[in-house]
Amino acid sequence: MKVLVIVAHPNIEESIVNRTWIGELKKHSNITVHELYKQYPDEKIDVEREQRLCEEHERIVWQFPFYWYSSPPLLKKWQDEVLTHGWAYGSNGNKLHHKDLILAVSTGSAKERYRAGGRNQYSMSELLKPFQATSNLIGTKFLPSFVFNGTYAAIEEEIQESARAYVNHILATDIFE
């Protein structure tokens, strides 16, 4: 299975967690790491190239830090421009049908802040529902997200373990059946 990981982190140099994840991902020949902010520093997205990349992979992962209860702006722009009517959705828009979609999300806050009664009042599952709705629209199979909470307080050992767990998560083929 070929996996495309679309990384959308505007300050990757400052992100120990996301940089560590990328390093672990690059050890696997069946994983393509595609860093949007490095590829498009001018934010001018090559739509045809992006669509081709998606078509060439069976599983797509959107990796990003959780910003204001959503993704960083370039991933949203990527969705707006790449997931077009007639290609990703609509009566003839079936290019992503039957592909898998996984989110890989890092948050600064601890896990207990993302629940009813917690500081953020909602679970990550609830907050990620718009991405699931997008998956439904474009015909992908929305698989369980990989979420790493508490990046601000994480120690090196936790970060390294999260990188290995992340790769295992996105390469798993049997746990999602």
C-alpha cells in the first residue's frame, strides 16, 4: 500500500514533534512525505500535480498541528483548490473514492482538555468532524485519527514513541476492517 502524507506545518523548523514524525516516515519506502509549506512557500498550489499525487496513493494522511480548532491555512487552501467538483466530488468526481483518509494531529494542550468539561469543552473526535464530513463528500474511507496531545510538555522519549506509533497507525491494514 502506498501512503501519501501531506504535511501542513507553517513552522516545521520549530516543531520537534512534527519534524520527528517526518523523520520516522521517511524511513519507509512506501510512504511519500509531501510538505506543503516547503513545496509552496508562495502558496501557489499546482493543482494537477497535487491531484496526480493523490491518485497515485491508496491512503492519504493529512498531518498538521491543531490551529484554532482546525488546520493551518495552507491545508485549507489545498482542500479548496485540489478537491474540485468533477474530480473529488460531484456526479463525475470519483478520483478519491475508496481511498483511505487519516488525520495525524498534534496539539499543544493535554488530552484531558479535549473532552466535555475540559478547557476546550469538546473531544478531538467532535472537533475533527468537519474533516470527516469532507471525507464523506469526497468518497474516502475516514479512518481513526492519530492524535498526539501535549506537545508543549512532551519529553524526547514520548515524542520518539509517538513517531513509531504514528507510522504503525498509518500503515496498519487490518485494525480498520
